Amino acid sequence: MRKIYVIHQWVSLVCALFLLLLTLTGLPLLFRNEINAWNTVNMPPQGGPMPLREIWTSLSAGTAAVRQEFPTKEILSVTPDGADGTLYFLVKERGGKAERSHMRMGGEQIMYDVRTGTLFNRRDRVYRSEAVQEFLHTMHVLHVRMGMEEGGRDLLAVMCVLSVISVVSGIYLYLPMMKSMAFGTRRRKTNRLFWSDWHKLTSIFAGTWAVIMCVSGVFIVLYSIGIRDYHRTAHTLAMERFAAEEQSTATMPAEEALAHIADGFPAKEIVSMQLPAGQNGYYVFQIADPAVRATDFALGEQVYLPASGRGEPLFVPVPAWLTMAPFFLNIHIHNHELFAEKIFWGLLILMTAAMIGTGIALWLTRWRSRISRAAEIAVQRRTNAAWEEPVRVAVLSLIVLIAPMYGGLGEGIALAVSVYLIYYFGRTVRG
């Protein structure tokens, strides 16, 4: 036990500030959509969810509208947003250089509302406060890569691994440290006892969430590395495949290419389409399994189709381990769409910050390790096994995290369990 305690103490010290950075930057990002909706004064009204196949039927009308309104722009790719029935057209100036982008992120994006036929260039957004927008951007950069490039991203992944070791070792120490004390006991004999009891309590309620967030965060880093390698490999395979085939100067219309892929992969959703450009004499589609909710992350797999439409499309499956990406990305980012659930996640973030803060206070008072026997015995005795409450909180926390991934009923269950956990914590604190 002594060795585990030393490991917990020093590993926690190393990763504490990094984990605190992740939690505090994650708090404003949790409400980013709501903040952006308030801060953007000229964003068109959004509609409700819409099937991707239905959105794609407006490709021709959307393309015509973009070309008429922006005659100097070249369309590079098109991505539907099932959350609000919008087609996103990634464009650039003719003859200009394309900016770094991926689907609906980055570059110059023109939104086409398929219900109303209206266009909106996202670069024309007007903000109430530029400072708020800059703040959100800074929080995002700090959260995903610590304000640095890939090195910062990889360092945070290492810190997430250490954070998992910290929490798991703390759970190992919890049972012998509690001994016969009742769950939620908070002693005030010394400052060290005070911080120790609060650290144990906040760790029980925040520990499961913190571990899941760290594990999923590590996988997201691995996914970003793996998917980039997959795209390079798929692109190389496509170039080799189509270089050996006779190329035609005629280009199949985008609508026909889209229909060709939809017919060839009827069980899949088309989540993005890249138009032929430059030396790439082919369309590039990303297809994915249908999502449970419109806001879910979909793992796109590359399908290449010659621009002429001749020959069979080339489908390049992702490596098997990448198929786990939707679970981890959705549990980390997309399983708290209800505003009430975001409130609960915000409380979990603050609870995690309290877990870190009390742990730091314990480390700072580590020389006060001599505790009187009176302090040890003057507590309420437990009437059940010491492992019962941690297991109960962990199981309920997992329900909150996983249930929303299965649709509306799951979101309702998660919300109800969240309310119960708040009540459970309040009852524990009141003693």
C-alpha cells in the first residue's frame, strides 16, 4: 500500500495542473454552441434535424445558388448537416490556394438551407463581442493541444494517461483509508483531515467521469493520428488505381456521381463529397453507418469514383481499431446535447477541479501526517461495506455517460440519473 500511495502522490502531482487545465478550458467549451448562438448576431435561423439523404436531394439547387451568388468561387466539397438541414459548400477563389479544412471545419464555408434556399457565408458572421469569440478559440486551442501544435496534443495525451493512473491508484487506496468510517465523513480535527475527507468525497463523484474523459481523450489523439495516416494511404491507393485506367476528359455531374455511390452503398450514409480538382481526377466520398442522432460523430470511410463515372468505385475500409472512434468521440463530445445535461457536466467539471484542488492541498500539508487517535475514532461508523458507495456512483455515472448515445429515451434516463446523483451528493454532504 505504501508503494501505491507514493505512486498516487507523485503521479498526481505531475499531472494535476494539466488535468486542471483540461477541466477549466472544457467548461466554456461545453456551452460553446449556446455562446456562439448568442454572440453571432446575423446567423440565419436553424431548422430541425433532417435525414442526410433528404438533404442531398437539394445538391443541384444548392450548387446553382452558390455559383450564381459567388461566381468567382470554386466549389471544393459539399457536406450535409443533419442537425439542421444544411449543405455546407467548401469554396475558394478560382486560381487561389485552398485552405486547410475537413468537412464542415476550416476554410471558407457557405451554408445552404435546403428548406428556405438561403445562403450564408460563415466568414460574414458578425459578433456581439470579438473578445468572446477569441476567448472561445483560445480555450479550444488550449484544450486540444495546449496552445502548441502536435507536440502539445501528444503531451496532453500522456498527461491523460497519468491522470488515469492517478485516479485508479486513488481508488485502490480509498478502501483501506476509509476503514470503518461512514461514507462522506468530513473531519475537522486538522486541516489535513479536512482536505483528505473532501478529496475522497469529490474523487468518488468525479473519478469515473474523469477516467472516461481521459481515456476517450487519449483515443481521440490516437484517432487523429490514425485517420490522417488512413487518408494518406487511401489517397495513394486511389492514385495508383486510377493512374492505370484510361482517363476521360468528360466529368460526370456531381448529382449523378452522388446517386452512383448511394446506389452502390445503400446501407451507408454519404457524409461528405469532394469534387474532382487538379490532378485528382476523381470524386472522393466519405460514407458511414447511419447515426442514432443527427449530431453524432460518423466515422467516414473513403470511396473514390473516377470523374468520368467509368469503372467501379474504389472503397478503402478504415483499419479495424478505428471503428471504435464513434464510441469514444461521441462519449467525449456528443452525449450531452440537452442543456440540462450540460449543466450536470459543468458540475462534474467543477467537481473534478475540486478533486484536483483538494489533492494539491493535501500535498502541500503532507508534513502534517501525524494524526491523533482521537481524530481517528471520533467519526460516524459505517453500517455497510466500504466499496458499496463508490461502485454505486460509478455505475450511475456510466449510465449518465453512455445512455444518451442511444437516442431520446437514453437522454431522458441520463437526465433522471443526473438529478439523482446531485441529490445523492447533497444528501451525503448534509450528512
